[in-house]
Amino acid sequence: MVKLSDPDDDDWEARKARIVGLGEHSFHKSYYPQLQQNLNRLERFRTLLDHTSDFVILVALPEGIVADANVPLARLLGEPVEALIGRSFASLGLADASIVLDVLRKEMVERIDGDETPAHALVTEFGSPGNTIWLELSFRIAIVDEGCYGVLVGRDITERKRKDEIVAALLAEKEALLENALVGIVMLRDRRIVTCNRRSRKSSAIRLAR
């Protein structure tokens, strides 16, 4: 006796041949190369983010919840990335969260579709007393999958801040030496007076009075 095959069985076998199973989910073979390409690209981009010196945070708006972050942020805070996702941005203690979030929320409401939103920046101290560093934060609005997010990029500028302070101190010292010199000092550029010290100004005033 010959068993006749069920047409539905044949259809199912034909469909199975066109499908690649991935765990509980399945994708058509024709979609799989594109899916794999996108996953590879995402993996490369993630590696790039995790190996940059800057830390990056994606904050869901208007809630102000951390949606994603990279390894440099986790290293700065001393916690794994997984522990940071889902927390409030304010709980990270990176800056005055109310200032950052107020700006982002305002732009989220006022933004016009298609218009590029401006970038903002601030410099702030971070850390415990006696062990602080300086951070520079830049932030702006981004639309991801029709959701509104704040993208924050930060970097440690402690060394740059230290050098700026050294330069400022040297300039202040130079200014003090010039102003308190016993002789008049005049700096010229292209035969024009750029600056002069107090002694030269007094001498000029005496000559004019005469």
C-alpha cells in the first residue's frame, strides 16, 4: 500500500528549506546575509566605542534613564556597563544632571524634524575631595528608532586643565614683574605700542604734564 503525501507536508518542507533557524527565532535565508552584515557592522562599531578614550552615554528622554554606555564610562565609575544601563543619569554623579537634562528636554520639545540640533558643552569636577578630576562633557539630541535620546560624550581634561593653570600662573607672574619693574618697559609690534608697564605710564604722564 502506497502512502500518499499530504500536500501541506510538502509545503512545509519547502518552506523549511528556505528558512534558517536561530534559537527561538527564524529568518529567511535571503535576509540572513544582510542580517549578518548588520550584526558584524554593529559589533565593529561597538568595539570602536569601547576602545576610544572618550566615554559615551545614551540617555532616553524625557525619562533621563541611561539606555546604553561604553566601557570607558564603566572604567571611570568602577562598575560594569550592565550595572549602568537602566539607572538614572543623575545617579552617575558626572555633572549637574538637572542642567544637562533641562537643556535636552527643552530641545526635544522645540526641535523641528530634519533640523540638526546644536551641541552643548560644560566643564565640571568629578570625584571625591582630594581625588578629583576635570571632565569636559558635550551633549546633544539624537533620534534613534523614532525615540528621542541625549548623546553625551565626555573626556578627562585634568592634564589640560593643569597646563592651563600653569600658563595662567606664568602670565600672572610676568605681569607682576612688568608692573613692578623699577624702569619703564614698553612692548612694540610693527612700531606700535602693544603694552607698557606702570612705570612707563607714569613717565608719560609726567612728560605730558610738563
